[in-house]
Amino acid sequence: MKDERIKIGVVGVDSGLLVIHDPCYIKHDGEQNELNDYDKLLKKKAESGNGDLNKADEYAQLYFDMGHEGLGVVFDSGIGDGVYDVYATIGEIDGWGKRVKKVEIILDNHLLILKGED
């Protein structure tokens, strides 16, 4: 089977940032880790700019409570706020069958969300 690239949806952005992570790490027990607190995500990203979000890298690695990487990544969403197309590459993986092999978010071609005046 040849790999197939299909549009699987869109992602809306109002903060100029996106996060990729496993949703099982969103805590529901009241503890606040980087994924549960927007301000902590901003602070984490700003660390590379010596606390200045405007001077920060375009991305940041998120770390588990024990200190190792892999919790997720936070990154700038291309042009900023808007709606971005999400594509998946689907193909056969030996021993697993048909699976999602790659996900892409197209960040340089978006639909700007226009908000009406109250």
C-alpha cells in the first residue's frame, strides 16, 4: 500500500501557540503542571529569551515532573491566530497494519479568524 496524505481537520489558534502532547498527561486531580496552566506554558517558552516571550525561541521542550523530556512541545503557530489545516500520512507499518505515520500542521497558509464588534 502506498502512503496516503489526507486532511484530518483544522486547529484553531487564539494564543499564537500550539502544544503537542499525549492527553493522558492532562491532570484532573488539581495538580498544576505545564499542560494545565497557560501561564506556565508561556513562562516555559519565555525561558529561552531570558524571560522575554518576544525574544524567545519559536519552540520549547516540555518536561515531566521528574525532569526528563517528552511531556510535549509548545511552539509558535506560524502567522499567529487563525485556523490551520492538519494532515496525516497514512500507511502500512510492518506488524501493525494501516496507521498514522506522520501528522503535519500547515502554519504558513491559514484562515484568519475575524471577530465581529460587539
